[in-house]
Amino acid sequence: IYSGGLGVLAGDHLKSMSDLAVPGVGVGLLYHEGYVHQQIDEAGWQQDLYEPIAAAELPVEPVAGADGGQARLSVELPGREVFLRLWRVHVGRSDLLLLDARDDANSPEDRELTARLYGGDQEMRIQQEILLGVGGHRALGVVGIHPCALHLNEGHSAFALLERGREIVERQGLDPADALREVAAMSVFTTHTPVEAGHDRFRVD
């Protein structure tokens, strides 16, 4: 949503949907330390500085929850739940929902999961992708959206497909294999990097 080709492409998707009056909503993580600031130190080396961005400085508004406070949801990670607060950005006629792990119920380490796009190891990366995919699909339900199609802009949100399948099994009682076939029929995947080096790979464990 802010960095490099994928962020520009995702923004273009939303703007084009708005221009064409296509009913669609985007989902992303609210990276609350924003884009890196760079400076050169006394030895001539580049240093990266991350500075927190207050929500008041961004074109975001909190999504209202049923209790009148800010809407939130939780996602299960190994041994714990991570709570995510929901924000909304208006992109013309389209909406963008952003997930924010800065919740008082989270540990300081879990609050950092939505601090920045690049950082940490593969463990942090896959946790971010679980929050985006599973949390993103749940966020749609929180705001009353039941999508007829899921579009994945690269593989970072792939867990949305599994969450959709889990939901179908739970609500419709379908066999998991049948549920995944239904999910496949309603899903679209696009990539701007069709080479192996451009994609995340994780060990099965």
C-alpha cells in the first residue's frame, strides 16, 4: 500500500474499480511506521530510520464496532490470539480496510507485526501473511461484506482462501475438499512477478 510496484498496483486496482463503479473493497495491513527514512551517517553509510505515524496524520478513519468503539477482530497464531483494529480509507467510490495490530490486548512483539512491510525473518513474514489473509477475510465479515469473488494481488494474502474454505465448511457443512473447490471457482490470482525468485517460499514446518 505504500512501497514499490505492488503498492502502486494495488492502489491502481482500487482507483480503477472506483472509476468503473465496480463494487469492490481492498484489504491491507496498516504499517504504522510507514515508509523508511534514510540518512547517511558520518562514515558515509546509509541508515534506515522508522518513525511511528499517528493515525491523525493519515487519511484513515476507524471502523465503528457494534459497541460504538473501534471494530476489532482476532486471528489465532501459535499459542495466542492477535487482535486487530480496523481502519477505513475512501478511494473514490471504493473502500480500503486496513488491519492494525496496535491493540492493548497484544504483546509488544505482536504489535510490531504491522509496524513495517520489510523486516524480521520468515517467521514474522508468515505471521503477517496469516494476519492479512485470515484477518482480512474476517474483516470483510465484520463490515457486512460477503464477497462473491476474492482477488489476490500476489501470494501475500493466500491464507484468505483457506479462511474462506473454513467458513464454508462451518456454515454449509461441506466436505473440506468440496469447499476448496468452491473457493477456487470464486478466486482470481494476479502476479507481476512470474519468476520463482520473486515469491516467498516457506518450509512446511
